[in-house]
Amino acid sequence: MKKLASAAIAIALAGVMAIPTPASAQSASFNISFGQQDRFVSERCRANPNWRGCSDWRRNHQRWGHEDYRRWYRWNQPRLGGVAAGLFGFAVGAAVAGSIANSRSSSAFDAHVARCEARYRSYNAETDMFLGYDGNYHRCLL
């Protein structure tokens, strides 16, 4: 079980590390010209009119400078860090809960097997069945 939990955590970590990080707002604003920035913000605000800064851009985009564009990028860049942390937390929680559930059910199943083996000589723990006097196999319900 420990190997399974370790594998699940390793897979979750690999998945989180595989998520690409967005380019910083600073690099985006300095690598493209004002005309390209204007078109980019125009397209995004048309598609997402409720984004922060879009109402100001519609009113004042002629007066926007580098700092205004940088602020808009910073406000509206994807926040993958929170999503990645949530996925990682979910994966770790699921692994821990699964190992706890398996340890509890394992001990309960072991007690069940012990009772069935004591009662029926033909009991098979792999199938949880025994051979009855009628010649048919039956599930052990002890």
C-alpha cells in the first residue's frame, strides 16, 4: 500500500510540474508594440467584458502606457498556481484517505477470513466462498 501511495504522490507531483507557467506580465508588455498590445487587450476584453480593467480600457485606451498594460496583464493572467495547488492537495488527500480506508477494511476482511476459515474447512479466501454440503459454492456471510 505504501508503494501505491508513493506512486500516486509521484504522479501527482509530475502532473503539477508539467503544467506550463504563463509568461510574466513584464515580458509580455515589453516584447510587443503598443499596437499589438492594443489589439490583444481589445480581443480579450471583447471576449471577456467583465475582466478587471476592461471598462477602463474601453474608456481610456488611447492614453494607456506601458504601466497600464502591465497592470492589465497582471490582473488578467491565468492563475495556475492555485489550480495546481488544489489538484496536488486533492491527490495527496485521496492517497491518504485511500490508504486509511484500505488499512481499516483490510483488518476487517482479515477478521472475516479468520471466522470463515474456522467455520468451513473448504473455505477459499481468494473467492470468499466455501463448498457446501449440496455440492455448490456459497459466499461466506459470517
